[in-house]
Amino acid sequence: MQPLVSFLAQTPAPSEWHSTSLGGALLSTAVFSLAGTVLAIVGYKIFDLCTPGNLHEEIIKNRNVAAAILGAAIILGVCVVVAAAIMG
């Protein structure tokens, strides 16, 4: 029983991917920013493919403000999910 209690009382080891220097932190920030941007664009494109019509064309050619607001909401929603996933 004692080994089990001491095993459960141990604190978990810190994650190995956290940066210990400014350069490492800047690199991690750049990588996560790029990954988040790519995932936001992919999420927007997937939403555009799943809905009838072409949302991008509706925004650019027809200057539809409602479609632009919908597109912005989709991008922001994906960004919130990606940020929550990155933060853990």
C-alpha cells in the first residue's frame, strides 16, 4: 500500500517541449501561429465545401456582408478551438 501512495503523491514531470530560452519561445510562438492560421483557413474551406454555393465568391464578387460575417464567425470559431487545443 505504501508504494502506491508514494507513486500517486509524486508530481508529474513538466512537459519537455516548453521553451527555456527566448529564442525557443519565439520559435514556438511562430510555429503555433503558423499552425493556427493554417487550421483556420482549412476550417473555413471545409465549411465552404460543406455548404451550398461558394462562400468566398459570394463575399468577394457579390459583396455580401451577411456572408462575410458568417465567414468571420467560422474563422473565429475555428481559432477558439485551435487555441484551446494548443493551450491544453
